[in-house]
Amino acid sequence: MVIISLTACNARHVAVAMQSNNQRVKATADSSYSLSEAILAPYRQQLLDSFSTIVATTYDKLVKRKPSGSLGNLVTKAIWEHAKYNSKATSQAPPDLFVLMNYGGIRLQEIAAGPISMGTIYKLLPFENTLVRIDISGTDLVKLLQQINATDGWPIRFNNKKFKSLKDINKKMRYELVTNNYIAQGGDHCEILQKMPQKDSGLLLRDIIIEYLILQKNIEADNTNYILK
């Protein structure tokens, strides 16, 4: 975001005489545009330059498809890596952590093999969504996943060594669900989450993905279908 502030000094002026007359000023359609363009042009160029910055390279084409696809898996993997280091466990992801991303929140159908620019990630995740942690019961988690399965699935990440099917979710236990604030607030028919205990990190999902890509540098496509039925 570029903020331009115009301020003036507080010098005091006293009028000793005043004259007035009327003059016609002919405004052209270009005059105001030219002035604003002259002011904003340098900042616009900085923005364009930052969008062209390469954050990582992918060896394979990344694609969006249900239930996961390599684009969805990239997003949930990045969230997973962030979440596990900000949970109680510091060395590895807690076994009861689930990461969920709505399919509609991913706005590109594919990313071609090769360099991934900052601008590409802004196109992939154009919304200002933040990361939210939700305390969810096993019963409600099963209901949520069954609902999502009925739509052919969304990108999800979990400890697939512990959970092989929905039957492995203990309905008497509580789990940590990490998702975006749109879903947490009931978006995409996830009203079930609205009244659950949750904490908004204030961190932009897009920034978490960018940080992950910068750290990884090289990305390989993961098309595993992470889904519990």
C-alpha cells in the first residue's frame, strides 16, 4: 500500500487588503490525471518491481483440482509448516492438527513449471485472508469433513500416519483446526465453525505462503489426495 501525505506548515498570514475578480479556468481532461500520474508513477514502479521478484522455482506444473491437487497441497503444506512451529510441539507437527483450505479460495488453475514470482502468489491468493486457529471437537470435525467430502473435497493436511479414515477421529477428543478467517466466520457453508473457540493470528495467509516458498526455494509437485472418508 502506498500512502502519500501532503502537509503544510502552520505559518499565520494576516490579510491587509483583498481584491477579487472572476476568471475562467479551462480544465482539460488530462490535467488532473497528469498530476496524479506524476506523483504515483515512482510508487507504481516499485510495486511492479516487487511483483516481479522471484520467490521460488517449481520443477513441475502445479495444478488446482479436487480434492487436493498440487496447488492446494502447496498451500496446506505451507500452513502446516507454519502452524506446527507455533503450536505446543516445537519439533514436529502435533498429531491432532488439521489444516483446511477452501477450494474456492485458490484463484489460479495452475502455475507453470519454472520461476514463481511474488505477483503470481498475489493472483493465487488475492484476498486479505488471515490465519485462524479453531478448537474443535472430534464430533464436529467429522461432521465438517463429511460435509466437505460431499463436494468432492477441499485441500486438507493432517497426520496421515495416525489418521487413515474418519473412524480414526476420536469424537470425545478436541482437535486443532487451522484455516482462514473466511472459513472460520462461516464462509462456504461452514457455519458450524462460527461459534467455536478460535484465535485469529492476524497473519495474512498469502504472506505465510510467500515465506514458505522463499525458505524452500525449490518446489516439487505433490498430487497426493489427502482426504479422510
